[in-house]
Amino acid sequence: MAKARVNRWLLVPAVIVVLGIAAFCGWRWAIHWVPDRGTYPVQGLWLDAGDGAVEWRTVKANGPGGHGPDFVYLTASNGADRRDPAFAAAFDAARAVGLQVGAVHVYDLCAPADAQASNFVTTVPRDKRMLPTAIAIDLDPARCPDPPGEASIDSELTTFLNEVERHLGQPVILMPTAAAEARYHLAARVDRNVWVTGSYRVPDYVRRPWVLWTATNRLRIPGIAGPVRWAVVQP
């Protein structure tokens, strides 16, 4: 019996090594995976200030499978009082290397619609060449511990969309998370194109066709230090 116990203990380092190799292989797969280009020919990035400095020429020239991004969305504003001061410079730099560029506003369920719209239009100029703006909507307990009901969100969101779309001259895209969609059913009730989020597989939390899908938030590419979000367009 003692010999059997010793043999089992001798197996422990080998098991640890195998598990470590498996974890490393999984990590390597995760940081390089993107949806197949044959299925989704148009693919790109969603970046914000938290992603740090971007070497735009390097990003454009390098990407998954040697194919750089076709577009980039940049988070421009957040709620009523936060904005990326580097948005304009990043917008111009991305366009200069040949990327199509769009803006994202992170919607605050507890902030007044008028103030949020003002924050956005102050940050993002009207530009006919810009991709349709995306409005990211999530439940954020830190900023909005008591989110409004459907009637209130209907009124406020309608006000916000009207003001922003009047400024832009085109409809926006709604980007609800699964949690926000479960609570407010925005994709079903608001007549706008939809951008969904789901790592490594197409999510099914909206009941109608989507136009963009954030497929991973762990991708590593040359030109950006940390992991980034990678999105694809529905062909």
C-alpha cells in the first residue's frame, strides 16, 4: 500500500504539467481566435481610452491570419459627463491609415437623456463618411444602482436617439448586452439595427437579425499592448 501511495504522488507533477500545457494552449487559442473570414469577410475593432496607445500603421498592417482590420469603432463618450479627450486624434489617425471609423456612446440608464446627447454631440462631429454610431447599453450597478423601468427608458432613450440622430443625419445602431436586453427588450421594441456581444459563439439573446457581433474581447494584435475587442459584420 505504501508503494502505491508513493506512485500516485509521483504522478502529481506530471498531471500539473499536463494541466499547465492545456491551460497555455487554451490561452494561446483564445488570444488569436477570430471568426472565419470566409463566413464574415468584414471584421474590425472596438477600442476605447482604456486600451492605451495605438500604433495605427502597425494595427492596419497586422491582424488575425495576417489580415488587418477593415474598420474601427472608438468609444467617444460615456453618460453625461465622460468623454475621451483623444477621440478626435484617434479618429483622424485611424482614417489616415485607411480604416473606416465609427463612434460609440456608452448610455447611462440613470443620466438625463439631454445631457448625454449634449456630451455626445460635443465630442463627435457630423461626418457623412463616418460609420453609423453605436449606442452601448448595459446594466451598470456602480453608476446606476436603481435602473429605470421600461416606460422611463422608452421616453429617455427616444429623446436621446432623436437628438443624436438629428446631429448625425443617420440612424444609430443599438448595442444592448444580454442583461440589458433581458430587462428592456430593446431589440424587439426599438426600430434600429442591432449589435450583439458574445465571446466565441454567435449569441441568441436578440430575436431578430443583427448587423455586428463582438466575437471576442481577448484578441491580441501587434500595435496595441493589451487585449482588444474584435467585431464582425453580418454579410
